[in-house]
Amino acid sequence: MPEPAVIPDPIADSEPAVHERHSRLPSIGRLRAAGARSPRGAAIGWTRAAVAGVLAAATVLGVGHLVAALIDPASSPFFVLGATMVDHTPHQLKDAAIRRFGSHDKQALFASMAAVMVLGAVVAGVLERRRPLGSVLLVALGGVVVVAALQRPTAGAWFAVPAVAGVVAGVAVLRVLVAGRPSFRRPETGVSRRRFLVSAASVGALALGAAALGQTLATRLRDVTADRARFLLPRPVRTAPAVTARVAPSVPGLTSFVTPNDRFYRVDTALQLPALTSGDWRLRIHGMVDRPVEFDFDRLRLRSAVESLMTLTCVSNEVGGELAGTARWLGYPLADLLAEAGPHPDADLLLSRSVDGFTAGTPLSAVTDGRDALLAVGMNGEPLPVAHGYPARLIVPGLYGYVSATKWVVDLEVTRFDRARAYWTQRGWSDRGPIKTASRIDVPAAFTTVDAGEVIVAGVAWAQHRGIASVELQVDDGPWQPAELAAEYSTDTWRQWVWRWQASTGTHTVRVRAVDGTGALQEEARTTPFPNGATGWHNRVITVR
């Protein structure tokens, strides 16, 4: 008889298959060890994601800085972003930063930029946890940097390369740290903690190494420090007279008549000091001229140099501020250089341009009216410090620096005010920029306590190219009393003054005001620097015991 048919047991037959499927699933322990949430794809923790984002952003900046060193340091993504922020910062914020940080405003900008970048990087890392949205964000931000780089004044198409290279490297790092590999395909398991730490440490070291190497290359390829050390100052045919005790009285705490180079104020738009050697420097004079000319240092040295002591003032200086300084400048008369080009009689503007693209508009009459307007190459007996314009800058007494004191100058265009606008005038500042009369109390210091009796009050006053005729002081609401003026060095420098006050006990407010060489009294009303310089009488609150 045939054997009876075997009826399959569906439950029994299915057990091997069920067991096989379960054996392929990761255990709970393995899931936890890998940091995964489900077998369909792992997602690292929030903290690790944030760290991954920060390291990816650091890679963008480090690699971009390295590539920029081979192209142009100004194309570094970090400096592109910083320069763009400076260009678009409202004048109220700029004035507040200068008022709060003075010459350290750039360090404050770098710190704020770093904070914003870290925040954006954290967001990118967190977005990358389950989908590559963080990578999309990095690419989008990289596109913004590329557009900003291509809009820099000296940019060429190659300015986009550092940002592109940095973003490619940054996205790869983000994918490796979050997903374990640079592709956009989600892995089956997450990245172990140990592997993440090793990868993160390696990426951090590479990012820092790239940035450091980029800085080193930029310095060595354009060794301005060594070039400055070899620079020979011209022998002036006219030297500046010595500063005597009659000009600079000896009063403890009174501002030094000549400002040392390392204490001279610095306010400019350059986040990275331009690397321009004397051998590469050229000055082109063109525009509304009979014959365009170009100077290099070989040609300049055939001309006569002069030395002049002049006080410079920043338009951002507040009442009583310290953004003013006097130095011994050595250079070549601008009027002589322009005469060689032959400006047209209807031209009224000299538009100067820095190697980094900054522009300033100087009234042509201020350069040709006989004042000591210079193409300066020396400052206080040494070549210009790099931070103050090496190898050449403009100095025009009587005008605020924003319209006259272009550093690292390479181009002079003779034109008209109705045809061209400079960097700051495009942002609402006045186009002429004559310096306003100002006076300042240096001693005693604010809110100090002194003994009753004779108290020495001293300070400085300036009205470049007009000079200071008198200085007066007032205690509380009492009568104005004349101060003793030091001898005038020239109308292009500040003037020091001293007043002997018979102080009585109590808390007093001491005010100062000046009269310029034309007889005009310093303006009393307090105004902010924008758009053409601050006005107001400086005062100090002093307690007498």
C-alpha cells in the first residue's frame, strides 16, 4: 500500500526560517553599543552630532585658508566673511564697536564671527543625524561665501576656489563623523564611540594643521617682515624740527607729543594685513590727467623726500577719545607726483585705492594747495609698520583719515566728486571730511580724587591746518578761564596746554573748549561721529578732598 501523504505542519516548518531571520537582527546590546535607535539606520547622539558639525566647519575654514595661501590670502573664507560683515555693518554698530574696543575692534569682530560660526556648525551637525540636511546647509553657506568672495574689490574667478575646496572637505568630514563614511547612503549601523573620538581628534588636528600651514605659506610666500627690514629710508632734503620743551611741557599723565608707533591708533577695514613688498609695489596715477604715470621705488628714489610732523585723527573719534596721534612722517610730496601726470583743471577729486580695494576720496585742492600732503614711506624714523601702510600710504593734514590716509596705496585716480564715490561715502559719510576743532583733558583722570589747593589740569587740542589759538576751562557753572598754551609746533599738529586750578573741596565738573586759528569756537553741542565727525566739549568729574 502506498504510504500515507505527510501533511506539513506550518508551525513546525516555519521555525527554522523565523530563527534565521531573528539571528540576522542586531541584539539590543549591539544596538546600544553602536548608538543606534533602529535597525533601519543609526543616528548618533545630539552631542556627537554637534561636535561633528563644529569640526566640519573648522575643516571648511582650515582647508580654505590653506588653499587661499596659494592663491591670494584675501580669498580665505574666514576673511571673506569678515570683510563682508565689515562692509555691511551699520555705522551705529561700527561706531559702538570702535567706542567700546578702540583699535581692538577687529579682535571683537573675530570673536563674534567665531560664535556665530560655531552656532551654525552645531545646527548643521544636528541636522545631519538622520538625513544629509547638514551637508545641504554647508553647501548653501559655501555658496554664500563664494558669492561674497567674487564680490571683493580685488577678486578674480579664482577667489571662489578656497571656499569650494573647503566645503567639499567639510561635507566629507561631516559624513564620516556622522555616518561613518563620506557617501550619502545611510549605513546599517552607527559609528562607535571609540571610532568617533579617534576620527574627531584626527579631523581636529588636520583642520588646525591646514590653517597653520596656510598661514605659514602665506607669510613665507610674501615675506613682508623681511622686506621691511631691508627697506632703506630716503634721506630727506628737509627734516622736521626737533620737539622742544616749549612745545611739549613735562606734565605726568599728559599725552606724549609724538606718539610711538606701537601706540598709534589703528582703524581700517583690513581684517588681514595686506602682504605687499616694496619690490611688488607700484603706484599708478591716471584718470583726468594729461599723461598717466606709474612709479616704483626705483623711480621714487630719484625724487626728493621730505620729513614732516603731523597729527592724524580718525573720524570715529568720540569727544575725549584717543583716536588721534602725532608722528614724524617721511615721504614724497603728493603735489609733485601729481604734477608729473598733469591733472585737468576741472578735476576736483583724488580717488586713492589700497591694494585690498579700499578707496578714499580726497579733495584735490587739499593735495595741491601747498600743505604737506605726502606719499609717506617712513614713520618716526623707521619704515612704515605693516599695520600702518607699509610700504606706502597717504598723509594729508587737515582731513580725517577716512578721506585722506589710505594705507597700502597703489592707485590714484584724478576725477570728480560727481563721477566717483569712495568706500565710506558710499555708506553715507560726508565726502569732504575736514577735521573739526577738538580739545581733551588728559589729567587728572576721570573720577579721580585730588587734594584741595593747586591742581594741574592738562591736555591737548587740535584743529589741523588751522591751528589752535586758545584753550579755556570752566569749573561747574563758573566763568571760563584761559589755559596756558605750549608753543605751537605747526598748525598741522595738536597743541598741548596746562591750567593751574585752585580747587576747593567737593565734586566738580571741569570742561574744556578751544578756539581755532581762524577765531572759530569749538562746537558745544554733542553729536556722534556719523556722518562727519563728533562735536562737543569734553569734561571730567573730579572729587576734591
